Amino acid sequence: MKNTFGVSVSVTVFGESHGEAIGAVIDGIAPGISIDYGYIDSQLSRRRPSSGIDTARQEKDEYKIVSGVFNGITTGTPIAIIIPNTDTRSKDYSKIKDTPRPSHADYSARMKYHGYEDYRGGGHFSGRITAPLVVAGAICQMALDKIGIKIGTHILKCGGVYDRGFENYGTDISALEGKSFPVLSDAESRMTEEILKAKSDRDSIGGVLQTAIIGVPAGVGEPWFDSVESVLSHALFGIGGVKGIEFGAGFAMADMRGSEANDSFTYKDGQVVTETNNNGGINGGITNGMPIVFNLAIKPTPSISREQDTVDLANGNSTSLIIEGRHDPAIIRRACAVVDSISAICMCDMIAQRFGTDFFTRGK
Amino acid sequence: MKNTFGVSVSVTVFGESHGEAIGAVIDGIAPGISIDYGYIDSQLSRRRPSSGIDTARQEKDEYKIVSGVFNGITTGTPIAIIIPNTDTRSKDYSKIKDTPRPSHADYSARMKYHGYEDYRGGGHFSGRITAPLVVAGAICQMALDKIGIKIGTHILKCGGVYDRGFENYGTDISALEGKSFPVLSDAESRMTEEILKAKSDRDSIGGVLQTAIIGVPAGVGEPWFDSVESVLSHALFGIGGVKGIEFGAGFAMADMRGSEANDSFTYKDGQVVTETNNNGGINGGITNGMPIVFNLAIKPTPSISREQDTVDLANGNSTSLIIEGRHDPAIIRRACAVVDSISAICMCDMIAQRFGTDFFTRGK
Amino acid sequence: MKNTFGVSVSVTVFGESHGEAIGAVIDGIAPGISIDYGYIDSQLSRRRPSSGIDTARQEKDEYKIVSGVFNGITTGTPIAIIIPNTDTRSKDYSKIKDTPRPSHADYSARMKYHGYEDYRGGGHFSGRITAPLVVAGAICQMALDKIGIKIGTHILKCGGVYDRGFENYGTDISALEGKSFPVLSDAESRMTEEILKAKSDRDSIGGVLQTAIIGVPAGVGEPWFDSVESVLSHALFGIGGVKGIEFGAGFAMADMRGSEANDSFTYKDGQVVTETNNNGGINGGITNGMPIVFNLAIKPTPSISREQDTVDLANGNSTSLIIEGRHDPAIIRRACAVVDSISAICMCDMIAQRFGTDFFTRGK
Amino acid sequence: MKNTFGVSVSVTVFGESHGEAIGAVIDGIAPGISIDYGYIDSQLSRRRPSSGIDTARQEKDEYKIVSGVFNGITTGTPIAIIIPNTDTRSKDYSKIKDTPRPSHADYSARMKYHGYEDYRGGGHFSGRITAPLVVAGAICQMALDKIGIKIGTHILKCGGVYDRGFENYGTDISALEGKSFPVLSDAESRMTEEILKAKSDRDSIGGVLQTAIIGVPAGVGEPWFDSVESVLSHALFGIGGVKGIEFGAGFAMADMRGSEANDSFTYKDGQVVTETNNNGGINGGITNGMPIVFNLAIKPTPSISREQDTVDLANGNSTSLIIEGRHDPAIIRRACAVVDSISAICMCDMIAQRFGTDFFTRGK
């Protein structure tokens, strides 16, 4: 399905970085969800470049919801979100048409689209496309909120600096809400320092994000191929820059013994819970009622202003390249709102498949 | 689609550990692929328990291909693979019906299926179901072989012991073919020792698998949501025990700077290649012609014979459990053939979507 | 998805007429449905050739359900149905390999599969494949029965003889249940006479089937592309021989004026109903609570024993052909159980999408 | 997938009649197709109301293609088409919120969306949504044109007046191109007369459309559930007002004997052709190289200005209704461009699945 993801709730994205507009259509959202425009703005502002550590490109993200919402409430029909592109400077990119930027999609897109692709600013592969996804995801978060499901993402690691992991999930997720630099500890200044250091070195850095989803009932997900891990990883690898995902203790479990790794069941306040959560809330691909927890590896932004080796596809020889234009030394901060959004879309879809499309209309 | 995966080439699995039969239907395989039954047997034998380090359950894996193959050649119609269950000892499992095994699917399945699930031996969640997937994957590997695509998986880490990574991909993949304990270095004896140590401690261990896929042309995969990473991770997380996946340098990229992580392009023998392969052959979700490389985190086998805490769902109280029956102290060795198979199914699907269903009929 | 159909409830078919076995996998059936084996047998027996008017091929249809049912109750996991082929006489068919039978799939299959197709007895295109579909459909009918949805199909027209249309839907559907020659009036003998007349002329005839589905609540179906008409027609055109479908008054509506065709709403016993049902229970692609009604055009069986013109693909010249073997002079009687079955699968799928997979577990 | 249709080529629609904008996203179109804007305009103008016989609503259809086209050529990424709504008069509709119009989607939509639907002018169910589908379809027709596939639709019957059927397909399809009132004979004036007669009676009429698709190679389509009939009918029943579809001789085949109905094969200019085309170019769900031919039953426009019986959902009693506003006495003329478009989208999808996404880039 290419640019569409989801079954009962699905999202379709379109647009190019320097085209006329970008957007998304989210379908299958239950009728009766009140749109909180302030919340959308707050999520968009978390994704937007901020002074100092991000790209200098100014994006107003003046989105329009042109369908599927009537009198401020979802109708149940497709919600189309459109964001016109305004601050585009195409001349920055024209010279790199034949000299693909290392670690970007330029070369693989050219092989796929035979040179017809819109190469300006990464075209359809640009991180710009995540802006309408954040609007779509914010709407999903409003739907999830009605049934008590909450999602939070923080920067677990950046430039070698660690944030603490989730402890009290409810409190931690609330604390992250609306945060422009989402960390749970006091790591912001040290992480920012590392980002600025990379920037001044005309370089970039990546990091690790950690996400928790709480309030999901046990029994969601489908064997064998629509496991919760399958669905979330499928959608999240759609985000440029994500190169790894691990659920619960993830790769660390590879070094554990079963006796350490297994999450024992016990009763707490009459509910079945596990004493540890190394499986990240998922057993056999299906939720067990514990928080869903996963980490994402985000690679350093490929666009750096240092000279890099590449090829000249027009002439068939090796050459070098200096990327001009405006770029983020680290996208990890801005990626948090995107990860929240995509996770919300996936959860809405899995919940709707399990409990029907009206579940969100009725609410908890 | 639950138990079905894929678009142009799709696989459907069915069966329970102690039911009458398990099986898979693979649809969309091009007509004209000669079935190499010896190769299927060799892949099945790699998945089968071997003496000493694996479960004592004897599985003959006497599969039957009941459709889609005529005179030993694929017809283009669905290929159904059926494996009757023979060596089942259901009495081992009946007592655990209400006491879910930690880290297994027992509890989450019960919440999903309301107690109607076949709980014997993990039921539909049993690793047994991977046997027909190996047959399906072997057929896909025959199709891929016709167009020069090869896949190999080795145990990168187990019990703290490391194998070396891929170096010369072609040679290394050939060396792994048919190997019962697939490693590239001399790590087998030390890994085996760790597995046996865990076994004698009535415990289990996990590990990390590394897979390489070579021969895939540049330009395969689809933005945004059918990226190569999306498709592979979706399918691979279907395998029980997989808790993480990383492509190329993966989580290590989170600690690199862009100048280290970026894979420079250059010409080699007239072909565009990258000098490093930190992106694992995938840029922007699309292949760049370099080997596709990924690592999978495999958790320790949940079934251990030590006493574990759990709940008694019938009585609503905490209890403890000793798992009897026959289990693997480590599934990592057996998982290699499964990972090869699922990767092969995914690649067939992505290639068929890109180049048409007949591409494999015509061959290279 | 080729041989798979459905979203929340999906069915996959496999097999060839003269292969080792045929079968189907139905996935997404809710847990907790008790299997009524007598009902399955009765539906299979309605599909089976009966003496006199049908093919002489004896099919025992000894199906096995090898997964997804535990202690006679559905588990919620895929149900695999396997029917071994026994009474196959392949020699009847070998001579027609290069001389495609008119109106059969022989030629188009050869163009699609490049000669690798199993050409014996129509191979994968054989009506035999509908036998496991009938088993799958019968299970769906049991699920639908739990929530008060019932389906009935009768022969509306055959050989120029008309049956009466549905009048009292509930009574009529009950009357059709288990009927081997499903008509609502006394048309059986006259229709049978026409079938036998065609048979004695070494010819075949077709007809029109009419189906009604009652008990479906208003609000099922999805604009624009998963309308109830879309979903049913998609699945029903999978049946060989179906060449047309019309809902409600269908093609007759093309000759009506709006004032005649429009179904006025009124209240009856506190329920909104329509005074007529020209729309066949569907407005805007969504159910309105009235009976869903549709007619299917079934073409005459292509296999006739008269000499026919065709081509010799091996020699590249025109030739003639006499089809030997055992064939039905009319499949319309046997098709009723198949249409019931496919309709049931579609309804289960649409209901599960709308109300969640557990809706059938809870029951009405 | 609700508002999305297609596999390799897919279309997603959004919007409401009186919302801010309507639109469509078409994904999977091969790169390298030159956009002929004149052709899009010509197709849109065929769908637009014309003086006299259609609705008085003036729709400018000022569409924008905001993505997926670069320098007038498709890029291979999603093409988003947006049409702002301008001439909307919402006050005409507000009074009918609780009094559903007979044969419209008002009541079934209310049951589905619980009253949250945008009820103005049919909301998401409005025929307005077909305008962006016509743009999407026109782009698909450009792609098909590159490989020699052509599509034409004419009014076979309207108000009891018959057009002649297709004779010389190539010439006939060319003759229909751009025609505002698409008939093959001189039936226009008599049909128009019938439409105006219905209009003056404050009534409406329907009719039958006939479509032919030529140039499709043999071997396209998939058993069992993606037959050419399945795919086309699925998509075409998405159009409001379609109540029946028949392929080739369709319902007339139900009255034929096999010896009449079977299409004999013969050689003509070295090609395999059939002497008749009662199967409409499709055998066993797969194309046989002959023209694909189907008829669609279009019901009379539900909106008539006569008084009609309906219910008052707010008060729970029966009432009557006079529909004001501007409506078409017959949509059949305007539907031709829509049927062409949806057929084109389906054919692009089936061709891309069969021959790969690049097939259209390479061209014939």
C-alpha cells in the first residue's frame, strides 16, 4: 500500500518538500471525537524547528483540516489535512540533482523513479511530510484519550548523554506532554550542548528515543503477522532516520537468561500484572496489559555541511559534495512528536480492529 | 490480515502445537520455479531440534505440498504445505491451563480468546508453526536464486560469545548454507558450551542473529510505509522471541556523528557502491544496491524448568509453576532457518511488486 | 491478495481439481462458536452432485478441520479445512492441454501461467475448490446465527422457468434450509425437466440465483470503496460462472422513475423500515436494516459434449474439440450453497470490522 | 480500507459536499507519465452539469494537483488532487437533517455515524466526490494510453431509449472521446427528451451504461478473489447509484445454452481470438485478450422534487418531505466520465500488479 498504512484506521501521506502542499488523509477515525485544536498546535510546535539547535528553515505548518470534521467534531469519514509549502528555497538543491547526498534517499529514489523524482530538498522523502502526520496523530491521541490510553516519548540518549528511563509511567507521560525538549531528567542542557558541539563541527548526531503507551487492555494484537511489535515497527520504520527498534529490554534480553528475563505474573489490586516488564507489555505479539515500551535508534542527520565523497551520476565519476541549505544537526528532539503520532495511529487501528470502529465513539 | 502477510506474494499460516496439523499457504509464487526438495529438507533439518542442545521433542516434519506444484514445478497458484502433528504429549500441558507461563503468550492469548484458545503446548503461538514457514521460505529462496538474490543468517552473539560479522558477503553466505550451527568463525563450541551451561542450570539463553541479503537491485521498497525496513520488521516480529531489530549499524548509529555514519558513494567496476554500509543497504526505505544487513534480538526461551511465580486464573491468586515437558534451552540456532525463510518471503514479495509477478519466471 | 479475501475475517483457498488436496483457511472467526458438523454436512451435500441432473463424478468431500477448533468450538485462530482429492481421472483431460475449452479458463490461465498451470480438470479454476469454501461458509453461518443473521439462496430462473421471489423473508429462508433443489415455489420439476433436456441435447444451461440476508443491523458497510455491494460482488465474482450481479431491483431500476424506485421510510413497530426494497437493503453502500437482496447471473456450464471450435496452441491452427469426462449440464443448483457460503464470509467480515472481532463471541 | 481502493495503484478519496474541499490521492502511478491537462479538463467537463438536463449547481471543479507531478510529469509518488468547494448553499439542506431522503444515504449514514455525519448535501456520499476521481482516472488513462489500453463508456439505455452496442471497438471508443452526451447512435435527442420529460414531471430517471476496455493483454487478473470482474465490480459499486453490473452478455447468458454462450477460439492474423464475446473478455476471472465489456445499472436520481414519505427521526413519527435544492433529473450522462475513470484506475492497478510498477514508465 506504499503511502498508506493501517487497516481499520489508515493514514495516507502525500507531498514533496518543495511542492505545492503536503498532507495526510486519516480514515476510520470514529465519529464523535471533539477536536482540540490547541493540542494539535502544541504537538506541531514540538515538531517545529526551535531556535539554535535545529534547522533555520521557518515552517509555519499552517495546516487545514478540509474534511471529516463538522462543527469541530469528527464525522467518521476521512479527515484530510493539508499544509501548503511556503518557505521553500529550491535553488539550494538544484545543484545536487546528480550528486546524491550520502545516507539520504537521493540515490535510491533515483534508481526507483528513474530520474523523474522531485529531487528538491529530498522531495517526497523529506521530514516535512511528518508535519501532517503529527496532525493526524494528534487526532488519534484525542480518540485514545477518550478510552484512557496515553502515549509519551522522550530522548533516552543523545550525544552519549542518557536520560533516565520511565519509572512511574502515568506521571512521566504527563510530564512529557507539551515539552519541547522531552526528557525525564535534567539531561536537556547536556544533550543540547552535544548537539551544538556537533553543529559547530559542521556535523550531526543521532540518539535513542523511548516511548511508553499505557492504558491498553490485554488481548490486543494478532498472531502471527499483526503482532503489536509488527504493526508498530512497520509504521515507525516509515520515519526517515529510524534504523532500529527494540521492545521492552530488547537487545539487552539477548544477554539475559530466561530466569532473569521472564516477567512473572502476580495480582496487584485484583489485576494481573507482571513484576518486571522486560517484554515491554507484549507476549506472543499480544498486549498483556502492562505498558508497551519500545526504543528507537535514530541515526545522525545525513545532511552535514562538511565536504563528503559521492558520485556524479551525470558524468559517471566520483566527486565531492558540500551540502548547503538549512539542516538540523539533530532531528531527535523533533522526532518525539512524530513517534507519538505514529504510535497513536497504530494503537487506534489495533483497538478499532479489536473492538470495532465505534468503540471510540462510546468512550470508556 | 492477522495470519497472512504480503501483497504480491503472501503467506498464510495455521495450526496449533497439539492440533491435527500445522501448515502454510504461499500464494503469488511465480510459475516455473523448479522445486528442489533436497533444499527444503536441508532447511527443515536446520530448524529441527538436534541432539543435546535442543528440545527432546522429536518432530519428523513430514510435510506435504498438496497444491500449486505440478510435475515438480510451481504452477503460479497457491502452494499449500501441510505437516501433520505426530509426537504430541498433551498431558504435559493440561495442568498449566490456568497458570500462564511467564513471558509466553498464554496469558495474553487467554485475554484475547476468552479461554477458547487451544492452550496445549502454546497452541497457535508455538514455534512449531515455523516449520511450514521454513518450507514456504525455501521455495521463495529457490525463486530468488533464479534472479541472483541470496540470504544468509548466522548467530552473531549467544551467551556472551560473539561470532564475527559478515566480511565477504558472497563467500560468507555460501559458507552458512546448510550449516546446522550457523556461525562464520570458530564460535560454535564456545556458544554450545554456554547453551549447555544454561541447560544444566535449568535455565535458557537468547542471543543476536545477523542476516545479509545480497543481489537485490537498487530501487526496491516503497515510501513511506512499505520501506524495506518496515516490511522485513513487520514479518520478522511475527516470530516468537524476536524483541528487537536493527538495520546496518542500527543502535550503534545513535552514537555516531553524521560524518562517521554517512555511507559515501563511489564507483567500483562501473557500479555505484557505498564505501561503508552503516545503513544496511537501505536509504530512505529503498534499497541502494548494497547488501541488506540486519540484526535480530532473540530473547531467552521462556520455558525453563525452574520454579517461577505466576497467577492462578481459576482461583484468582498468586501461585508458582514448574514447567514440565520438553523445551529448548536456546532457540537461536533453530531460528536461523526461520529468519532466512521469512526474509525470503519478504524479498519475493517486494521484488514481485516492483518488477511484476512474472519476473521470477523469466529469471535473470 | 489473489486467493485471499476479507479484512477482519478472511478466507484463503488453495488446490487443483486433480491435485493431492484442496482446501481453505478461514481466519478471524471469533472464538467460542460451536461447530455444528451436521450443518456442514448438509451444506456440503447441497453442493454435491446429485443423481441425474449433475456430473457423474463422485466426490466424497471428506473434509478435515485441522486447526482452529478445539473441543468442537472455534478458538479464534485460523481454521484450516482440507479435502483430499480421491476420484480423479486425469487421463480424461490430458488431450486438451493444447486445445483450450471455450468459455473455460484454460486459455487465459495458460497466458497467465505460461504453460506451467495444472491443466487437468480446470486445475485451480475447478468448481471443486468451492467445496472447502462451503465448509468455511457454513462455519460463518453458525457465527452469524448467534447474532440473528440468516442467509438463503434460491434458483430464481433456470431454463426459462421462474421461481417466485422472496415474500416473507424469514419463512422463505427457513424453507430453503437444507433443500437440495432450492426453490420457493413448485418450479423444481419444470426446471429439472429443462436441465435434463439440455443434457440430452449434449448441451448445458445457466440461470439466475436470488439471495436474501436478513437480520443485518443498519449502518454496516463503508463508503466509498467498501460498500456492501462492493464487498459482496468482489467475493461472489470469484465463483466461476457468475457473470452479473444486481442488488434489489437492479437492472429493472434503470427503467424506473425516481418516484417509483425510491424506497420511502416509515415506522413499523417502532422501527424505521422502508415500504419497498428496490435498493436491496443498501443505501449509499451502507445497510439500512432491510433485507439485503441480490441476484446473480450464472452462465451455462462451459463443458458440453458437443463438438466445438477452438485452437491448437501447439500447432498454431484452428481445430475442433469434443470435451469428454463428467460434467454438470447446469451448476445452478449446486451453486446455491456456494453463494450462501461466500455471502456468509462477507457478512462476518463486515460485521467484525464494524463491531469488533469479539462481537460474535458475546452473541446477540 | 474504506475510502481507499487498489493494491499496486491505489486511490483514496475524501471530502464532503459542503465542506471546505474534496479530493483524492492516487498512489502507485508510474514515474514518467506526462500530464495532459487538456485531457483532464475534457474529462471533468464531461462530468460537469450541462445546461438544461442537469443540476443547476455551478461547479467550477478548479482542481489543484499539489504533489506527485514535477515539471508536468509524474514522479512516482502520491498525486494529491484537491478541489475547493465554492458554490455551496447549505441552507437548502439543514431542514432535512432529521428527515432522511428516500433512496439516499442519509438514514444509513446516520445509523453508521450516530448523527455526527455532515448531512449537508449528502456529505461524504455526495456525487461531488467523483470530481477528483475523474482527475485521478484521467491520469490513469494517460498511463494506459502509453501501453495501448483504451476505455470508452456510452449510455446504452435511458428512459427506454436504446443506443446501439459496441461494434468496432477501436473506432467506437475514439468516437466517444470527449463527447458530452456519449452515445454511439443518434439516440441523444430521444434520450434528452426523456430526461426533460422526467424533469418536467418533477421526477428522475436512470439507465444502463456500457463500457469497453481494449488493448489489455491476455493473462491479467487473479483467481479466485481478484478476478477482473471482482476488482472492477468492487470499485464501480463505490459509485452512488450503481445497482447492477454484468460482464459480456451477463444476465442474458442465464437464458442461453452452453452451445450458444461459449466463445469459440480461433486464429485471426496469427492471434488467438474468440468468435463471439459473451464472456466480455474474461474467462475464469482472467483476461483472454478480447475487449473487456460490462454494463452498469444506474438507478434514477433519488432526489426528486415531488412530495415523498419519510420519517422524522427527531420525533419518531412518519412525515413527508419535499426535497428542495438543485438536482439532476438523470446522472447517467455525467456518470460516463466517472465510470471511465474508475475503470482506468482498476486497469492500472491490475496491470501494475502483473507487470510491475515500471511497466508504464517503459511504455509499449
